[in-house]
Amino acid sequence: MNERFKKLLHLTAMCVALLAVLVFGVIHALTALDTKYGTLLLAAYVLMFIWAGCRVVILVKEYKRLK
């Protein structure tokens, strides 16, 4: 496969993962925050969101560099 296509596919998958973490984090914050480990799980969602956001930024830079 072409390298640009691989990078674009990876970037698309990470954008979907970023949106999924955001949606599940919001759902968790609205429904299960008052449970025993609710705050801990919300912190995990925040960390996953930051990680996925950083990966998206890095992949965009790599994709632009390939042009």
C-alpha cells in the first residue's frame, strides 16, 4: 500500500478513537460519576483523550510531511 494511504487510514482511525473517547467520557460523566470509582474512571477518560489528541496532532504533521 502507498505510505500516504496508510498514514491517512491511521489518522482516520485515531480521529474516530478520539471522538469515541469523548462521547464515552461525556456519557460516563452524566450517568456514573457518583459511583465508587467514578472520578477515577473520568480521570482515565481525560488521559485517554489527551493521548488520542496528541496522536492525532502527530499523525497530521507526519501526513503533511509526506506531501
